Amino acid sequence: MEQETHLNSHKENLGKFQQIKALKTLDQKNHWNKFFSKLLLIGSSGFFISGVLFFFAFNWGYLTNFFKFGILIFLIAIGVYLSTFTKLAKVYQDIGLLSSSILVGILFVVFSQVYQTKADDYKLFLFWFIAITPWTLVSKFSFQWLVYFVLLNTWSIFWLDSSFSPSENTLYLGPIMIGVNLVVFLVLLLQSRLLLYRVKKYLWLIFYSLLCYYSLYVLAVIISDYFEFDPLYLGIGLFGVVTMIALHIVSVKQKNVLHYSIVLFSWLILGFMILLRCFDFYLVSYLIYTLYWVITGWFMVKMVNNSLKKWQNE
């Protein structure tokens, strides 16, 4: 009797497990279907904008200024109208707003070429960045924020290149890029809380990758012998280390294996840069470098696996 009861209980648990597994599989399929549908829509939007660009490129000499500006403003207005005043599905509204945001940049380029303003590259990206800021702040579309981040980083790099000497640009690029990306991402987090939606995982991934990259850039400049020892360089190097420590702590609190792995790999790269500074490129150095990557790579995989098991059991 007890065996039959135990067998029935086991069957019920097995049935529940199979149901949960089936629901998870169905949820994953729905997730991928939504992803590919959005990808198709975004790709179509990209081809449409590319068609507009090629149209202007091949017919530039035959178009009047009135037509050049008129068609662009008309397309921007259509995109804004579709995203604001229609009852289309949200994904179509987001695509309309994203298309309008990109067309704004094309409008600035056309204006610069028609009137020969001779404006610096960074001014073009700055005006573009400012123009789409209101749309981005009210948008829940992650690709809109992705374009925003691309414009931010492009403008910042061009501005630094035109405002500082090569040596100053090399030194200040990392800290300034960390600062501007951190500020904009904090604005994104605040906006997501106010509008009650979650920031997409790939935006978190891009944010971590950018900050780790610029932190390593800062430390590479300080570690190299390009600059002499100076308290300013020491402070900037400390800023890079603090940024990486903060990213490490946040990734552990988030219990996100991918973010944690990116930060760990950044620490390994930092250690390798220190080895390069100490040993340079000699015959024995290659053996040291190989041993370093084999040992630290093994430890990294071990740490990631242990953390994954720990977080799954919590």
C-alpha cells in the first residue's frame, strides 16, 4: 500500500515536472518568435532608411533644396505620427520613432552639405543627440536607447579629438567616456522606473562592456611608459580601478553570470597588461604569458561555475 502511494506520488511529481518543462519550452519559443519578429521589423526599417540614403546619393544633383528638405521632414513627421497618434502595435510605433530619430541625423547632414556650414563632426552628432533626446526619454524602446548610446560615444570621441592635443586626448578619453556613459545609463535606469518597464539585458551587457573597455583603456595608458609618473596619472588610474571594482560588486549583487564573466575577464586582461609592462617580449616571456592565461583562465572558469551553482541554489 505504501509502495503504491509512493509510486502515485512519484508519478504526480513527474507529471508536474513535465508540465513545467513544457511551459518553459513554450515560453522560450515565444521569446524567440518575438525576438525574430522585432529583428525583421528593425531590419526592414534599416533597409528603408538605406533606400532613402541611396536615393539622395544617386539623385543629389537633380533634386531641388525644397524637395531635399521636404521629403526628409515629411518622412520624419510620418514616423512621429505613427508612433504617437495611431493605435498600431507598440513594436510598429517604436520602429516609427526609431526611423524618425535616424532620419533627423540625415536631415542635419543634408543641411550641412547644402549650405556648406563647415561644422565640425562632433557638432553634427551633438545636435543629433540633443534633437532626439526628448523622444528617447519618453520611449521604452531599447533600440532607441542603443542609438542614443552610439551617438553619445561618437560625439564624445570626436569632441575630445578636436578639443585636446593627442597626448591629452589619450589621457582624458577613458575617464570622460566612463563618466558620460555612466550618467546616461543612470538616466535610463531612472526613466525605466518612472515608466515602469525593465531595461533589456543587452543594454546592461553593452553598458558593462563599455565601462570595462574604457577602464582597461585608462589603466593601459597609466601602465604604459608613455607618461611619466605624476599624481594626475595616478588619480586617473585609481579611477579606472575603482570603476572595475564597482562593476565587480554590482555584477555579484545582480547574480548575473555574463556580467560577472565580463568583469573577471577584464581583471585577467589587466593582469596581462602588467605582465607585458614587466617582461616585454622576450623568449622566456612567451612561456610566462602562456602559463598566465592557462592558470588564470582555469581559475576564471572555476569561479564562474561555482558562482553559478551558488546563485542557482539561492
